[in-house]
Amino acid sequence: MMADGKVLVIDDEAFIRELVCDFLSSESIACSKVATLSQALELLKDKSFHLVLLDRNLDAIRGEQIIPRIRRIHPGIPVVIMTGDHQFNENSLKRIAANGILHKPFKFDEFMQLVGKFLESE
């Protein structure tokens, strides 16, 4: 796994942001976390990331509406949707042009396996 990978976590729940960054930090992966779309877009303009972990329901905005805005700033960046909606599946991903899905609540091993897949491909 790429220890110098940088991941941006976008989630309006503080608990999820902390948990995800704790997971990443335990594997020496740098993590930035924000609660809102505007914070995320500002950070994406100023810094480069290898992966975005995006809450599907961010305040009143759906992840699918956010992905095009992220890709306007960083066209090739992988975006993984985090959701508690277990009806949301691989077919849903294709529709919204996301690269992966993490169903909440997620376990450390499955989380790191998916994140590692994206960071190794860098």
C-alpha cells in the first residue's frame, strides 16, 4: 500500500470523518476531512489527493451531484461513495460515475482493502 497516499474524506457526520481518518492514519495514510461540499471544493483546489471518500447524502446534496464538481477540479481522481443504503450497488455506481462503494457500517479490513486498491494503482 502507498504510505504517502493522500485521501480526502467528505462526510457531514463527525464520527465517520474521525473513524475513517483513524483507519487511514493507522496505516500511515494522510487524511484530510471536511463536512461540507464548499470546504471540499476549496481543499481540492489547493491540494492534490489520490482518493476521495464521499458520503452519499451530504446535507441535502446527493453524492451523484457532487462527483461532477470534484472531477471538474481533478478529472481522474477516484471517488468512493460511503453509504448506509444497501440497495445502492455496483449498477448504481456506473450510473453516477463513482469508482467504488463502501457500505456503512464498514469493517476495518474491508475498508482498507478497498482503499488500498485505489492507492496501489497510483
